[in-house]
Amino acid sequence: MLGLIKSIFGRRDLLTILIGRNLKIRYKSSTLGFFWSLLTPVFLITVYAIFAGIMKWNTGRKDFLEFLVVGVVVWQFLSVCLNDALHTITGHSNLIKKTAFPRSILPLAMVLANLVNFLLTTVVLVLFLAVTHSAFGNLLILPVVILTQSALCLGLGLLISCCNVFFRDTEHIMGVATLAWFFLSPVFYSVQYQLERIPAELAWVAFLNPMTGILCSYRGILMSDPYPGLVSVGISFSVCWIVLLAGVGVFQLVESRFADEL
């Protein structure tokens, strides 16, 4: 792991170039360009405000719109990373075949570029919550949660990018898997709703889904929602970092075969 970090640091110039390239590609040929990073969450909030009003679906919460928007924004960071990971390696076949560099820079650059967009979205989200008079929790913990979610995104990005090199059906499987994961995660419903439907002694199982603890943490910080417990959240956070270690291990094991497969 330390050797990998050193090699990536040694090619930080390439990493910076790739991050910039990923950011530019997302808004290539658009008139407003990078401003879409700020406008998209504004439109997202507007759409969900209309949706929540029409459906009259507030689950008994006065702050359901804020609750829903936080969940969707956080989920989108993961979802975009999963989708982009599919082509992180296969989309750079010429670079991989002709240039010697740590291949893990490609998924890392993808996640960091999406992280930049997510941070900009978070700024808009915080302003929205401030305007709607939401009570904030301990914002000092927010960087830890963002770092942990980024670790999950990178770990999954490494695994998915590998799989798509050797198994091109990965793209089709990912669509179904991501949709199932979305509904299994407390994005538009509270974790309490989920916990009420399983035996109390098995409540920890729900937090094996890393997004359960992550969503609870964001809502606890941004909305002062009650935490389900540090142990429960700790389970989700541990899974995030385990996924990262697994992703790094698998990626290093198979990256030497990328050029042959591509």
C-alpha cells in the first residue's frame, strides 16, 4: 500500500491532469460549463420540492424535503462514481498500452473529479438547509464522513473498473445492482423505518450496507437527525475502508493483464 501511495505521489502531475480532464469532459460543449456543478443541485432541489408537494409524501416529517434532498445528493456522489468506473480503464486503452504509470491513478482521478463536483453541490445544499432553518449538527465531523464515502467510492471504482475489463457484462449487471442498492438504502425513508422491520438483535445487519451509516451521518451533521449509535455507524464506516483495501488488492493483482485484455 505504501509503495502504491509513493508511486501515485510520484505521478501527481499526471493525476492533476486527469482530474482536470475529467472535469472538463463532463461539461464539454455546454454553454455554462462548470457552472452546472452549482446549477444542477439547485434544479434538483426544485424538482424534489415539486415532487414532494404533489405526492404529499412526507412520512410525518415537516422537514421531509430537506431529508430527501440530503439523501439524494449523497447517493448521487456514489452513483456517478459507480457509472464512471465502468469505463475508467476500458476508456483509456491507448494510454494503458503505450504509457507506464500506476493504473490506479485512473480510478483515483475519476473519484477526485466527482468529489470536486460533490463538494460544490454540498455548498449549495448547506445554503439551502440554512435558508430552510435546519439545525446543523457538528460540522467538524463532515470531512471525516466525506473522506469515508470517498474511500467507498474509490474501492468500488477499483473493483468495477477491473471487472469491466474482463467481463463486459458488468455494465448491465451494475444497472440492476445499483437500483437494488438504492432501494435497500435509507435514501427516501429513515433508517428507523428499516430497523422496525427486522429483529432488534439483527439491527447491526442493516449497517453492513455502508450507505446506511453514511446517510445517517450526513443527516445527523446537516439536519441534527438522531444517530442510530456510534457502533452501528462504525460498522458502516469499517465496511467502507475494507472495500477500499479489497479494491486496492484486487486491482494490483490484475492490472498487469489490462493491456492484454484491452
